[in-house]
Amino acid sequence: MVALQVHFLLIPSLMSIMGAAQHMMQDAALLSYIDQRFLSLEKRLEKCNRDVLDYVDEFREFSKTVLSRLAGLSSGKAEVQRELENLLTRLEHAQRDIDYLGSIPESNACVEVHEDLLKQQLLEEAEEKKRLKLMLNASCDYVLAGIRSLKVVKKTGGKHGSWMKDPGKKHSKIYLLSGSVNNVVWEFANILAFMESNQTLKARRVPLPLPWEGTGHIIYQGFLFYHRHGSLNEILKFNIQRRTPAGQMLLPGAGRIPAYQLSPQTKIDLAVDEQGLWALHAEPESGANIVITKINAEAMAVEHSWDTPCSSRGAEAAFMACNTLHVVYNSPSGGSSRIQCVYDVLDALDASVSPGVHFPKRHGGHSTVHYNPKEKQLFAWGDGSQIVYKLQTEQK
């Protein structure tokens, strides 16, 4: 009887203990869950902080690079000075923001793109388009309609070379640069002197301190611009009359592959049109498509670049005319040259790849085709012949 009473007394006690144990297990599970959540949040906060620090370091390195580059720019011109001051102001504002982020590495503030930032970006792109239209004279509004005639002026030199006339108003001299690697420029008083049989007696010999590479050089405003032999992408500026170096620059992204598949000796092709100096090259990242770069000839600096849909494959040469790239294609064995891709930098949506314009009948290939905006002519070098093509144009 006593045992039975003890049994009934122990049952409530045991049930109370089991209930307490169950609550403890539930609490332990809850604590484990909370602990895991905190660990997850701490890891995310740690990653965010690392990202912020990485952004701080990257920006500081970039700002050092920008400041060092800006220090080398010539700020004598009023427009260059204004752009320089604007860049420095924007850089100072960004530097203050990034210094603040760098002072709170434990912060969990991860920046997200805001609608206002997107609107600002769109406004800046619109302003950039306006600036480009002012920089590139929008009144240049003709298009190439055909190539009317062909004149072989002379046959001298080997397969590769370049000849040209400075498109300045008072320039009548002819310049001959023979070969894809050389350091001698031949200067003739005019086209008649060039056509004389003995060129060395009628020409002025201008030696260069460093040789050129390829055939993409150009003479503009009394200066020779050329790709320095042995360099990846260095462009040199040389004063023809004074025979002195006048500047140099590096062309980003250029020099790794030929500008044109059928002219592998030329990695950088320089060109002149109504708007000034340009550079043409191809990049592996763009699928070997041609890239256009506008160059400030005085400051030797890049003003803007455009990626085009015009392929370098099957191309032998190209030229700029009225803000527009014209790419000349041919076959590897040499045939009838044709302009098959046209790209207007001010109206990129109208870029076209078409059957194009054919050159007057002549079988072979071109080492160079350069446009002279003063005379609306193409000065070409084809298999050792110096050729002039007349252009036919019409209004857009």
C-alpha cells in the first residue's frame, strides 16, 4: 500500500522533469538557429566591409594614376584648362566620399545603384554626344558615292610603302616613305618633281631618329606622325622642316594584332580628314573589329574612341573622310578592291556593311589608302605603284 502511494507521488514529478527537458531542447535549438543566423550575417557584413576596403584601395590607386596623367597634360589652351579644372573638381569630390568610406571599415553600408545615379549617367552621355558634335564639325555632311577615276602617278619602291601630301592650305610638297620598316623620308617640291625619273636628285632626304613600322604614317600640319618600330603602340610626332622630335603618345589597346588582315605589317594606321588626326587599329577583344580613335594632334592625346562593326578580316586598308570610316576589302590573292563597311562616328546607328563601292578596275592589292581632305582624293600605294583616286560625293 505504501509502495503504491509512493508511485503515485513520483508520476507528477517525473512528468515535470520531462517537460522541463523538452523546453530545454527547444531553447537549445532556438539558440543554435539564432547563432547560425548571426554567423551568416557576420560573414555577409565581413564581405561587405572587405568590398568597401577594396573599393577604397582601387579608387585611391586610380586617383593617383589620373593625377599623374593630368599633370602631364598641356593646359595652355582655354578649353583644355576648363576640362582639366572640371576633372579635378570631380576627383576632389569623389576623394572626399571615398575617404569617408575608408574611415569606417566596420560599417555595413553597401552602396546600391540609385535611380538618380542612372539619370545622371544618361545626362552625362547626352552631354558627351553634344561635345563630340562640337568637336567634330557637324557641317561635314557628305557621303561617298563612288570612285570616279584612277591615275598611276609613278611606280617606284617595293610592295609596301606610303606616299602623301600634307593637306594644309599652302602645302604642295610630296612625301615618299618606302618600305614597312625604314627611317628615311623623301621630300619633293611638288608632284612634277616627284614624277621625274631620278627621284634622289630631285628630293630632300629627311632621316628620322627612330624608324617607323608598317605603312600607316601620315603627314599633317608640317609634322610626320608614325608608329615607332619595335614598340607596341607608341606614336611619334616629328617636325619635318626642323628635323626634330615634337611629341609622343601611347595608343591604348593597339599594336597586338594587325589593323587589317591583308596588310599584316601595319598595326596602327593613322589617318587625316576634315576634322584632323585619327588612328585605326584592331583589338582581339572586339572580335578583330576595327577601333577608331580621335587624336588631338597638338597635345598628342586621345579625345575619344569608337568600337565599330567593321571587321579587319579580309581588309587591306581603310581611310577616314568626313567623320566616317571607309574600310577597303580584297581577297588574299589580290583582286578588285571595294569599300564594304562604312561607319559614321556621329551617327553610329547608320553603320552599314554592304556591297559597297568598287575601285576602278585594277587587279592587285593596296598597302595604304590615305585620304587628302584638301583635294578630295585618295593617295594609294599598290604593289609598288603610287596611285591617285578621285572621289565622287553627295549630300547626306
